[in-house]
Amino acid sequence: MTHVLNTAEGCRVGSVDTNANYYKPFGIKYKGLQLLDVAQTNIAIYFPEVAELIDEALKGGGTSSSC
């Protein structure tokens, strides 16, 4: 794994409590978004930056993981 996309970053219930510092020693590029899993969350505004992360991973021969 070379890249991680965490769309539920945070410390509250239902979140995934990791950040870039957690993955840095392993050379893994991290992108965290603090989104709530509710109908009102507009995930579309994040599509360009997430697509850029995925493209970067694929062009570099790596893989992308999401949680």
C-alpha cells in the first residue's frame, strides 16, 4: 500500500482515528477527510482532489486504499 484515503477521519464514534503522522514512517501518502456519513454531506466537492490522489498513486505504480 502506498496511499490511504480516509473519508471518516476523526476521533468521534464512527470515525477512523488516524492521520498523516501515523503513515509517514512507512512512506505512505495519506489524505484524510472529516466527513459524516449522512445524506447532507456533499462528497462531490472532494472528487477532484481525491481523483488527483488516486491518479498519483496509479501513475507511480502504487495502490490506493480507502477506509
